[in-house]
Amino acid sequence: FAALAAAQSRPFGGAPPGYERYVADATATGAEEEYDYIVVGGGAAGCPLAATLAGPGGGRVLLLERGGAPAEFPALATAGGFVRTLALADPSPDSDAPAQAFSSEDGVPNVRARVLGGGTAINAGFYSRAHPGWFHGHGEGAEVPDWDMRLVNSSYEWVEQELTFQPEVHGWQAAVRAALLEANVTPWNGFTVEHVTGTKIGATTFDASGRRHSAADLLAFARPGRLHVAVRAAVTRVIINPIDPAARRGRSRPAVAAVGVVYQDRLFQLHHALLRPGGEVILSAGTLGSPQLLLLSGVGPANDLTSLGIPVSVDAPDVGKHMFDNPRNGISIIPSVPIDHSLIQVVGIPSANGTASYLEAASYIVPVSPMLRPAGPFISPTSPLYVTMATIMEKVPGPLSEGSLWLSSPNPVETPSVRFNYFSRPEDLAQCVVGVRRVAQVLQSRTMDIFRSSVGSASQGRRGHARRDFRIVGATLPLDWSTNNTSVADFCRRTVATLWHYHGGCVVGRVVDKDFRVMGTQSLRVVDGSTFSVTPGTNPQATVMMMGRYMGLKMIAERHSRRQVNTSSYNELEE
Ligand code: FAD
């Protein structure tokens, strides 16, 4: 692996070329073509995976992404566009918006990416590795891949070299850093991508000029001529065929194999992409997309599939089960002093092993709706009005509460239904209560006093000073937050939101094996966040991208070992 990884550590041909030359609209692709690897979903995992599979030692790769290319959407290019992108999120399957809105059956609004780069093209850019313990499993008997930690580390480094930067921390983020330390979230760890107990600054995918770098940038590492990226290519199903009994060695081997995929372009034309002998289809369509595609392809709970009229290829009861989302709860204020826009840069990790909520913060400028605006004597009701808001939030790690995903219809472009069952496990609620108290302690720190505004008249305050308090936006903390568990638990339930770290649906040991192969099938894997039963570290994108690179290198090595080539030599891997 070391030789192969080293050989792939620079884009082919020296200076980093753009990846755009590999990208074409799906309408321009052939009706039926053959590839060694077909990667479905150009997101956090799919891009590094496709780039690696199309690199040295790899083969002919097709990457299919249902959304457009990031350059088409200027708001994605900067941190300032984050709020705008989310504000314009559109639930319609026909919309072109790079963020697709959906609501879980719990009633919590959410979004999913619909653009090349996936979540990394629309997210808050915070980058932090998983806790080393994450690689050893979660809970007794839980199955985990046999991670090769040397390859894990070099895969993280490969991603970091291209996409990550040390942020300049000031304003709200600097205040939160000081306040976390005052609230005893210690020690101070400075800037690090490692997941360690205490307060730290993590990396960001926004560079010093504020420009976003997404997983799509990694596609530049592919060798010219090997990678074909089709955008606005919505995969509707994996083609799964029975294996010829004569070719099937042993009754315990899978009886069916993936042989290709069907995808639809923006003009509703269907295309077929087929596998060459020894090839593989890899689903990297994300936590909603990958289980949805397995179900649409007849891999899932037989009864559910039959009731929707989908022919069953493999009765796999756990597809779409074990869906998790980390509950987020927080407090937002309108600060009394001007602050800059900042996405997540500083995090508080009270305990690195995931037994206590993580704390994160952001500040942003939001337009106020004309409907809510008092048209004062000097303000035109049509002139733009913006308000600065700052948030401190806590996220329950894990969590243990789980839900499921199911098809509301056999229409492949419709978002599936999902329920996360937030706080159905008391352990999660207990963690939220402790986490919300920590948010309150951070807000009570002396550092935060500067953001309080005067309320009431001077005579109302102590010693003739006007009382100063936070101007809270939305729900306020219960007055008895420090003593009453029930009222804080009620606050957790009432204000639960998402941090968009949902995961599960194709969990390792239930749907895929330790090598991410879909159990009961051949030539089909899932490589993305849907395979996780626990989110890695404070924020997942680092580990999802690492996983794409890691699995790409593993798969190339496997393919060559099947051909009995010595994988330790990069030269022998070259064709
Ligand atoms: P994705 O990155 O979502 O990729 C899946 C891709 O598959 C998408 O591009 C989708 O369009 C495509 N697809 C789906 N179905 C099909 C189909 N049928 N055919 C073709 N293509 C399909 N994480 C962090 O670490 N730090 C952060 O600051 C952060 N902030 C976030 C903010 C937001 C608003 C969001 C949404 C996420 C954030 N995350 C953050 C989470 C992180 O981005 C995701 O965990 C990560 O992107 C998941 O990677 P994935 O490869 O599993 O899926």
C-alpha cells in the first residue's frame, strides 16, 4: 500500500490539473458503456474513491452524480454562501438546488447534498479525525472492518494535503474558545486534526482567501482517460443478475451479482453502464441514497419490497434499519457587539471517548423577512435588513436511539422516508441534559459578558446598573436549568435539530461485511457514511473522505492480488 499510496500522492503529470475536464453532463454519455468500477454518488466518499480507482494500478471508472458540478453554484464557493445555500434548499426531486431539503418523520427539518462533492460542497467545512477508539468498534459484539491503521493515517494525510487549512480564529470563535476553557473543557490543545479531550481548533476546508475545497477537487488525481464523471445522472437501480450455477463455487457463495447500473439523465433518457469482468459497483450515495438504491434494486426486507412490486434479489432485513442522527440543541443570540461570520472552527470535547456531548459554535448574518420587519420611519420596507446571530450548540455523540428508512414509493428520484426516533433511548436524553448545561455554563462565563445587551432601566439592575442579558433568538433555557433535569430534558425534546451527521442504513455486520461488500451479493459494495453505526469524532467528513481513499487503495490491491501480481511494487501495478 505504501508504494501505491506514494505513487498516487501527486496529481498525474505534476501541477494539479482541474478535475472539470473529466466531467460531462449525463446526456452526453453513451447509452451503454463498460467500466471496471462504477461508483454511484460523487460525495465525500465517492470522489476520493473514484479518483483512487482511476489512479495508478486502477481501471476504467465511471462516477455518477445526480446533481450538477459545484462551479455552477457560486454560493458554494465561499463560507459566506453556507447560509444562503441552506436557505435555498429545495425538496423537489426536479429542482437543481445543490441542497435538497427533507423532513424526517420526527418532524425535524434536514438537508441532503445534491451536487458533485456531496456534503463537502455544501457543508460548514470543519475537519477533524475520528477518535482512535472508533476504529475498534462500538458496543459488545459489534462487527468492525479490520482497519489497517497505517493505511488509515496515510489516507487521512492524502486528503488533508489537498483540502485542509488552519483557520484564523477571531471574534465569536475566539470568545467561544476562551469560554470553553472557563467552563473547564480542558486542556487547551491548540490547532489539531486529532480527536482529543479538551478545547481545540480543528482544520477547515476553506482556504485563507475563504474559498471552499471539496472532495470533488480530489478527482484531479485520476489518470487522464480513466475517469468519466457524469453529472445530473440519477441512478435508478443496480442491475443484479443470478450467477450461473456452474460458475458459482460453493452453496454458501452469493447467488446473485451486480453487473451494472441504470441511470437517468435530465431529459429522462435511461442509460446502462455495465461492468467488465471482475468489475464492481460501489454505492457511495450517502446515508439516504445508498440504502434507497439497495431497496430499489431488490436488496432489502422481502415483504416490504414485494408490497411495492419490486422483485426481490436478496432478502436483507437490515437494509434501511439502524438509522441514526445526532441530536443538536443550542442557544442562539443576537450579540450586543458586531461579530464576523464564522462557521465551526473551535470545538469542545469534554471526553474524547464519546461519553459526553461535543460543543461547537457558529456566527452568521441572516436576512430578516420583510413580513417580520417593523417598517420604522427611516427604514424602507423593501430595503435589505440583516441580523448577526451567534450560536453555541451541543451534539450528542453516538447516539443510541435508532430509526429506519423506507421507500414511500418505487419512484427512484423521490427522497425516501426516514425516522430517527431522537431521544427514544434515555441515555441520549441524559447526555443532552448534561450537554445543554455545559452550553449554559459557557454562556455564563465572564468572556461572554461582552455579548450581553442592556435590558430594562438602570434602576432595575443591581447597584443602579442596567441589567445585562442575552438577546436570545428562539427558545430560551429553562430558568432552573442548573437543578431541574426534567425541564432541561423537555428543552432537549422541544428544540431538537440536526447537525446533518445522520448515518446508518447499510451498517457493517448487518448489510455489508467487513470489506464493505453487500452481504448475499457479489461485485457490489457500499462505501460511505451509511455503513457507520456511530459517527466518527466530532464531525464525520474527514473520516468519510479517508474511507473513500482507503477503500480505493484496498480494492486496487485486491484486484491485483487476484491476478497474482505482487502488490508491494507500484511498477507492477501499472498497466
Ligand atoms: P454525501 O457526501 O452526501 O454524498 C452522496 C452523494 O450521492 C451526493 O452528492 C448525492 O447527490 C449523490 N446521490 C445520492 N443518490 C444518488 C443517485 N441515486 N444517483 C446518483 N447520485 C446520487 N461534516 C463535517 O465533518 N464537518 C462539517 O462542518 C459538516 N457540516 C455539514 C453541514 C451540512 C449542511 C451537511 C448537509 C453536512 C455537514 N457535514 C459536515 C456532514 C458531511 O458533509 C457528511 O457526513 C458527508 O458528506 C457524508 O458523506 P457521504 O459520502 O456518505 O454522502
